[in-house]
Amino acid sequence: MEYWLDLHMHSNNSNDGEFSPEQLMESCSAANLKTVAVTDHNSVSGVRYAEVAANKFGMKLITGIELDCTYLGCNLHLLGYGIDSSAEIFSKIETTVHAQEKQASRQYMKLIKDLGIVFDEQQVMKLAVRGVVTAEILAEVALSDRRNDENILLQPYRSGGSRSDNPYVNFYWDFCAQGKAAHVPMQFMKLGEAIKIIHDTGGAAVLAHPGANIGVDEKLAEGIIDEGIDGIEVYSSYHDIETVEFYRKKCKEYDLLATIGSDFHGATKPAIHLGEMGMEKEPEILSRLLRLIHDRQEHNKKSDL
């Protein structure tokens, strides 16, 4: 069966994305995708370019974003679908988050060095997009540095190692994610505020890959649902069978949309491919998502009267 839907991917308007919006749409077309959403981190800067390219390749593009936010101290990612990408709030978010990320870059480098991992700072800064150093960049440069050849901390990320499938992003999860040794805390908006922004701009709010952020925590999951999300990214490249089943049941219990997305980035996640989460429920997922977006936009129009 041919699968054609992918609702989570990143262009190089995300600090860790590899391809331009145009290149990304070309890759989507080559993968026989028909409907896609580009969901860059805290940015809609690539949407208009992706729209033009998607039209060129005969694909439907759903406008999107992935917002960093927090709930009870836990960092979360919230996907917004069908948003008005021209809304001023999104440029403000991008500017604010970028400033924090740029400021945190030096702290990331110091903390990784303190762990005994060496790297060439000049090479790191060459790869940094708009001056932002990511854990993925640090991993790439450190793994190519011969001085780290015997460094036991990096062995799992080398060929054949236990974390070598997606070495750069796995390095992030293991060293720089919340609660890890080289984590640099930043001030993100609360989940409720992120949901409101998405709803106010005509979109549907979907919790991204919760298994990667909160695992299968019953209490946290239900608290997040109570905040007013519209759906959960159940079918994710980060989720094993147990996690999929946990969140599938939550969606059924609370009448939420269960969505699908690869979280494709390119080089930082080489084992993740466009459309790889394909499944038979794609028409049902897309139909309900479009209905949610339509209903939200109609609600907003009435509220404006």
C-alpha cells in the first residue's frame, strides 16, 4: 500500500534541519508524499517557500510550527497545524527563542568540554546556523575529532554503537536534554499559552512525540490533555509499540486526534525517513485534522464579529 502523509518535518529554518524548504518539498515529492506539514522549531519563516514548492510538485501543504513550551517544569513540543503563518506573534516567538539559543551556545560548549569531550570551536561556529550552537553540531564535530577516538563517552555514537542509528540527535537526548549533564535551561512559554496562540491563529494544537519528553506518565499525560490540546502525535519515530498503544488509548478515551509524523530532519537524524510512519489510517487522520482546523477558524470568525 502506498503511504502519502507526513505531518512532522523540519527545514533548515530549524537550527537542526538540513534542507531548504524547497529541497525538502522536492524530497517529499520523490518519496511520493501527497500531503505534508513543515513544522520548524519556533519558526514559520520557511512556510511561504514550502508552499510555492509544494504547489510546484502537486502536493498539499498544511501550515505548521513546533513550539517549545513547558508544563509543570517539563519541556514539551507542541505542533500547530493550519495556523495563520503571517500572524505577528510567530515572528516575535522566533526572535525571542533565537536570542536565548544564541546566548546558551557558549554554555553548551563549556558543559560538553567539562565532560571531557574535545572539539574545534572554530569548526563548531562554522556549522552554527545564525550563531546558534546545537548539541547535534557539537556531536558531529566531536565525533570527527581524532582526539576523541578513545573517548568512552562517544563510543555508543560511533558505527556499530548502541546509539549510532541517529548519533547526533541521540547525543542531544543523552547529554543536553532536560535533566542531563549538559542541559542549558531556557525560558519557554507555558503549554496553555502555546495552545492559545495556536488556537487564536486558527490552528489545531497537537502534542509532539510525548514518549520522548514524558514517557508514558499517566498523571502528566492527563494533565496535559486537560490544558486543551486537540491531539497527540501517537505514531512517531520515537515511539515503541507500548508507547503507541498508551497514547492511542488516551486519544480514544478523550476523543483526541491521533496524528502521524516522522520528525524528519536530514543529517541530524539519518535513520528517520520522510513518510516512514505511513499507515492505513492516513485518510481518516487527515480528514479529522482538516475538520479541526476548519472548525477552529470558523469559531474564530464568529468570535471576531
